[in-house]
Amino acid sequence: MRALVAAYSATDPGRVGSVAVVGNAPLAPSDARADEIDAADLAIRVNSFVLDSPGRPRAQGHRADVVLFNRLLRATPEFFTGYAARLYLLVEPMRMHGNRELWPTSWPPDLGLVPVPNREVTAPLSELLGVPWREQRLAPTTGTMACYLALTLFPETDAVFTGFSFLDAPDQTRWQHQWGDSCRVGREHRIGSEAVLMRSWLESGQARFLR
């Protein structure tokens, strides 16, 4: 999977020296943050993402090279725009617990996507979280899966994360999104544990967090 993802590097296909993983929490305008995201070799987005657009304050950059998403996606206007030039990685953690496969009719019929393997990605991440994921049918969030994938595929790179509200609010019960809507935190998630894990990545120097 490393070679496939690296092929979508915007600066030099096949080489990833820096990666930005952008979550969907509300972000205040910041040219500096947007510049750093846009300067990364690889910009990874998740689910209901938004992008900076001309004439509006910049906050989260304008690139989406790789997109991690799940079948319950609430698609934003930017999600499928220019989809043929992006890599779409489908995460299916609840398939480990027997959930059936769904194919939303709203997806483009020619959307080329690659499933993220649960055995190699979801299960090891769930073990790192230290939660009883098998017994309680738990699953990591798509955002944490994106961060984990970036760090495991490209451990030598300069990684930056932003837009993850659970780092500061691990007890929240609803997600607030940058594009304006909100939804409940799924009962299959343990975002307090995800906050602890992300903090360990930041404190160890594996990644930086952009405020």
C-alpha cells in the first residue's frame, strides 16, 4: 500500500517527505496552517472534508490527494469533485464485527476505491488503543485510522495533524464539523483512548499538531 499511496504525492509522485492529515473539526482561519498543509507532499483527508476556496478565508488548504472514508459518509460538495485524480481508501472496521456491505447509490459508478485491510491496519490499531474491541464491537474513527496509516506507511516523514477535536475534548458526545453540521459520536468509538494515543505520537515526535 505504501507505493500506491506514495504515487499520489503532489510534489514528486513516488516520494513522500512530508504528509498532512486533516480531520474535520472546525478550524479558525490561518494562512500559516493552510500553507503548511498545502506544502506537504501528501495531503490526506477524511470523510466529510472541506477545502479552501478562492475569495474565502484560508484554514485547511486546498488539496486532497488521498481520502479515507467509510460507507456512512455524509458527502460534502468537495468530496467527489475531481475524484478521478485522487486515491479513495475505504475503511470498513465494522466488517470485522459482521456488519453487512453497503453500496450507497449516491457514489459515482466509476469511483475507483481501495479497501483498507482490517487485518493489517484496523486490528493492530485497535490493539494500540488498548480497548476490548473484539468483545464490545469497537472500531477506531476514520480520522485516527488516517493518522495511523500515515505514520506506519511513512515513518520517516515529517507528519502534521490538524482538525481533530477529540485531542482537547475526549469526552464529547457529538462531532462538530468544519462544513457546519454535527452528528453524534458513534457508540463503537472510544475517542478518549484515541486522544491518549494521538498525544503519545505527538509527544514522541512522530507527528506535530497544527493549531
